[in-house]
Amino acid sequence: MKASHFFAASLGTLFLHVMIAYALFMGSMMIPKPVIREFVVTQVSFLDEPKPTPAAEEIKHEVPLEPVKPEPIVEKKT
């Protein structure tokens, strides 16, 4: 092979490889990427909600009892 042909073939191959690499790099930049959505879990519960009891809803008004008078302490004399 002549030196001039070798030089032209080398430059042509180098140019071809640079163009392929450029096309691949720029092609990946042009493709729109899917939007990454954030998932936010606030609260998950598989248990039933507690039901209020009727006693908590109704407050019964009872008549207050008379205070208990303490019995006097009696000491025994021996």
C-alpha cells in the first residue's frame, strides 16, 4: 500500500469513528427521558377504626354521695 493511501484511509477511518461516536452521544441526549414521579405514602392502615362507646358519648350525672365521716380512734386502756 502506498503511504498516501494509508494516510487517507487512516484519516477516513478516524473521521468515521468520531462521527459514529458523536451520533450515538447526541442521539442519547435527544431522546426524551421518562419523568420520574415520586410516590408519597401518607398512611396505610388495615385495622378497623375504633368506634366510640355509648358511655363516652353520654355523661351520666349522678347524685354525689355524702362524704364519709371518719370514725374517731378509741384507744383501749389496759
